[in-house]
Amino acid sequence: MDWQFLFETFLSLMSAIPLSLELAATSIILGAILALALALCRLSSITALDWFARSYVFIVRGTPLLVQIFLIYYGLGQFPAVRHSLFWPFLREPYWCAVLALTMNTAAYGSEIIRGGLLSVPFGQIEAARACGMPRLMQFRRILLPLAIRQALPGYSNEMISMVKATSLASIITLMEVTGVAAKIISETYRAIEVFVVAGAIYLAINFLLTRLVHLLEYWLSPHLRQPVPHPPAGLSTAPIEGDAR
């Protein structure tokens, strides 16, 4: 191991971290919104919406993410209707093609996690909200969604970690994120081990910070699970007893 080369590689890869984080954050946020919509479609009583969500989840989860990126980046431009549409200024850019592929992929997995969280909410909570006279939208906003997020957060954190790692596939369509810059350095130096060790350490550090943030959010959303701080009974002195040998 050449420590000087490792340090120089680390400095080079540091410049690509913002793009990787931007790809991950954008896809996670947009994917969470789409995942919630898909989960509500699965739980709706409308058969068409239910089967649409089922088909979407089945197709996206059953095909590799790399194939999806290729189909969006190389495939959509072959249709004249797409090239002459309002979306072409975005779809011709590799960044937005990567965001679209990552968003669609994480939405398929996240919808099942969110659906499980919604189904785990005790029915008694919903009945209590109805007894208080809450309309359905208020029940969803104040009762159902907060409890579902609390239940789904541990599982959804795994999906967020997967998205951070999946941004490495964006280098296939010319985006110079961490993996893309690492591949460029390897093509110039032919020192794959050192470069990929540094790149892997960067992804590891990012995911470690992400897990800590999710843990803090989970702790904040679960005050009922925290152990209460023990207090001495009122009127009982905590001063040491005279003559106590301890």
C-alpha cells in the first residue's frame, strides 16, 4: 500500500462525494413520495389502482437496476414521441436519467415497507380517532401516517443505505460520482486495489453517518420506549448515613 497514493486518491474522490450524495438524497426523497402513493394504491378499494401498483412493484423488483438505467438512458431516446415531448430536456441528461431510474427502483421496494407499516397500525387507534370525530384525512395525517413511519423506519433505513450504494451504477452512464472518478483513476494508474479500497471506505463512512441519523430519528419518534430516569421517593434523603462504612 502506497499511503501517499491513497491520500491523493482520497482527495480526488472527495470532489465526487457531493454528486453521489445529491443523487442519493434526490432519489430517496422522490422515491418516498412515490412509494407512499403506491402503498395507498395497494391498500385502496379500487381494483385498477391495486393491480397497477402490484404490476409496477413486480416489474421493477424483478428486473436489475442496471437494466433499468440502460432502458431509460439509451431506450427512451429511440422514441420520437419522447424526443419531441416536454420531458426530453431532462431525459437527455444522464443525471436526470439516473435520478429517474433510482427513484422508480426505490419506490417499488419502499412501497412494500410503507404498506407494512400502515398495516401494522393497531385498528383500535383508528377506531379511537373515528370516535373523536376526525375526518379521514385528519386520521391519516395525525394517527395513521406517524405510527406507520415509526414502524417502517427501521426497514426503510436499509433501503436508503441500498440507494447510497446504488448511486455507484450511475457511473455507467458517464456520471462522475465516486465510482466514476475511481474508474477514471484506475484507467490512468492501473492500481485498482488501492483506489477501490478508498472508494469503499468513503461509501462505508457515508452509510455509517446515515445509520446514526436514522437511529436518532427513530429515538426521537419513540419516546414511549425510553427508560424513565429513576428518581428517589419524595421526602427520602439521599445523604449518606452517619457511620456507614461504605
